[in-house]
Amino acid sequence: MEHPDWHRAWRAALYGPTGFFAGGARPADHFRTSPLVGPELAEAVVALLERVDLALDRPDPLDFVDVGAGGGELAAQVHSLAARFGGRLRVRAVELVRPALPAGVEWSSELPDQVTGLVIAHEWLDSLPCRVVQMHGNGIFEVHVSADGTESLGAAVSSRWLSRWWPLSADGRRAEIGSTRDAAWADLVARVAAGAALAVDYGHFAGSRPFAGTLTGYRAGRQVPPVPDGSCDITAHVAFDAVAAAVDGPYELMTQRDALAALGITASAPPVEMALRDPTGWLAASARAGRVVELRDPAGLGGFHWLLCPRSAGIGLVRA
């Protein structure tokens, strides 16, 4: 019996009837993401949302859509900062299974038809299934996988995406074909009638693609082999140069470290003398500085990439 290729197995393992996400698994239970560190990521997102709001001349409603919302942490944090928008902010979390959300945050299992505001895909693209291929001899072949993770090579593969973005030239080298992510991102951006779309994820670029690809699994806070049986999250890094090129128009692409700085989120330690006159405030400021350091750590979350595609003039991470 021939086992499915990785694209089909991956999709079933995450989104099928008995899949990892279909069962209500929360990313927070399996790996650490920026919204779990503290409210500072939401503060940065709201700073960007304020720029969007200004560029659009303060629409009513102003949309904030969190695609692949996981446990709803980011949507809830943004909603908690909504007062500055004078009741115009409409927050929606898009996730397969409804997470626990505060009153006032909408939920949908489907992408919105139209967005006027900001849509964010935070660690969404990395979980979209891809075809996995491997070079063997002089050919490139589809990788198939059984439910226990055992792999085998299938038919020969010819891919324009692979030739352009991730050419393989050595025996044993592997790649994830990112055309599904490119198409998903282009579709999401096309839904923005006015405003901007933002992708935040881990990724790579031409010239530094890993030899063996990036397919992996996560379970209970640990990196594990990617076994497509529904027991673990399965991800692969995003080819950000390809994703950026999938959409016509301007874009900004930078690390999270630089993006947070551009949005005013910096790690300034409180002065020592503050500990004497306001010990509680000093502890809070110190904790905040520590969280920002974690979010901007270039070897960790700060090394994530931010891709902003504005669909209206006057929206950017870096001020002109």
C-alpha cells in the first residue's frame, strides 16, 4: 500500500477529523509564542493599528483580524487596548476551533471576505501543509510518509517554485515546496479592502535554506519528530522571499527585533534609584524590560520575520 505524500498526511494530521487542531489543541500547550510572553507584542500591534487607522481616516468599524489565533491570546490583548479607538475597533479571531475569548471578541472558523483595517497571520503560514521533496541521485522525488513517520520516496517531481526558490543540487538534500503558503498569503492580502496585512513567522531566504529542510513537530513544549498521527503540531519554516514576491505592490520585511523597535517597543531597564522610591513600580518595569528582551532576542523570538503588505498609502513599520 502506498502511503500519502507529506502534503496530504500533514493536512490530515493537523486539520482532519482527528487532527491535532481539530481536537482543540492550543499552541500555548506545546510551544512558546510572542503573545504568551506578555502584552508587549499586542502593544506593538496596536501601535501599527493606530497608523492604519490614521491612514484610513478613522473608519467605523476598524477591523483587527487575527488569523490562526490559537488560544486567542493576541486577539484578547488587542481588545483590552481598544479604548483608544473610541468603540470603533472590531476584533475577530479566526481559528478552526473556538478558543476561550473575552466578551467583545468575535470568532470565526473562516477567513473574512473583506477587511478594513489590519489582518495579522501570526505563526499561521508555518503550519500550512507543503509538499516535501528530496534529491536522490540525479532526480528530485516526492516524499511519502506513513502514520508512524516512516518515509519513502515516490514519483519524480518537477516544480517551477522549487527551481526558482529552492533549487536542489546535492544527493539527500530536502525542501518544502512553499507554493501553498504563497497562494494562501496572496489570498489573505487580497481580502484587505483597505489597510494592511502582516505575517509574523520564522523563516529562511535563498542562499541559506537548510540542507535537510525544516519539517519538524512540537508536543508539550518539546521539539519532536514530525509524525503525522495527530499527536503533535507539524510545522516548517516559511520561505519569506517567496511569500513576499507572491503579492504585487510594496512591502516591508524585517526581523521582529527591528519591527518592535520601529513601533516603540524597547527594553530600557529602570534606574536603580527607582527601586528605593517605588519598589513595586521598579519590579514591574524590570519585568517588562525582561519580556521585551525576550521578544527582541535575535537568537529567539526576535529572529522571527515581519512581512507587512500595505494596501493603502501611508502605512509602514518604519516611519518615512
